Amino acid sequence: MAFTALDGYEAVASLDLLHSDGGFLAFKDLDVEQGWEPVGHKNVNPGPFLMVWTGKNQSTADACPWPWQISEFNLLRFEDQYPAVVPRGAAPDSPVQRGYLMFRSRCLRCHSIDTEGGKIGPDLNAPRNVTTYRSEYMIKEMIKHASTYRHTQMPDHLDLSDSQLDELYEYLRFQKK
């Protein structure tokens, strides 16, 4: 399911995830008499719809999207919606494949590959792949500690291990071809 926000942000969640307990689509804030309590660093009204999760392990780090200002819902097959994002030819349990799965669950909401995906952050493969003009070290650092390099909406990803960062980098490098 793709959730599209009023500003063009798009979050994707698997149907398996949406069938699990704990996910709710809010259409009203019962704690506020009129309207909604503002959300995000810009304090925006999250309506008309807001996706919320109540489970202990249902955070964005666990691939549970929390989009607000949802204006559109679309059922889709990921491979059909984002064919350029899929690493064609990568071995099933390779670092490239694991990096892709992580990119798909954590990065695609904001970033795109060949103009397919999120619109908030930069495209990481077009017009040039990020690995052609940024070092491996810098890419991993900017993923893990984004706020130390730029004033950005990109969150820090302090929970990612060195091996997970390696896998993300391998996926990005693979997409260059």
C-alpha cells in the first residue's frame, strides 16, 4: 500500500505489515476539540488522515511508516511501482539484496532511485549515482549522522550497524550500473 501525502511524500507498507495488529488510520484527534494537534518539526495539521502504530516494535526504524496529511491510498506491487529500485540480477541473500531491502523499508520514503520513490530527499542514482561523487566513508557517515553534516529533515540512523551500512552502500553501488 502506498500512502501519498498532500506534499507528495509517499510511504509504502507491505500488506503483511498492514494486516498486523497495532496499525490504525486516524481521521480525527479526540484529544483536540477542533482540528488536530500539530505534528512534525513544522507543526503541521496531520489531517485529513494520519497513520499511527501502537505496538512496541512499530516505529519507522521497524519499517512502519507514520505518514500524515494522507490524501491518497494505492494498492500496488512494489516491483511494478518502482522497477528501477529493484536490483535486477543481485543474488537473493547477497549484501546488495539485504541493502536493497533496507533501502526499501527505511530510505525510499524520502529518496528515489532513477526518479522512482520519495521526493523529499535527493535522488541517489540520477543524474549520477551518489557513489561516483561521494566516498564510501562519507555516504555511511551522512546516513548514520545526517544532522552533523546538514540542517536536514533526514533523521540520524544511529541504530544501523557497520555491516548494515556496508550493505546499503553495496546496494547503491550496484544500482550505478
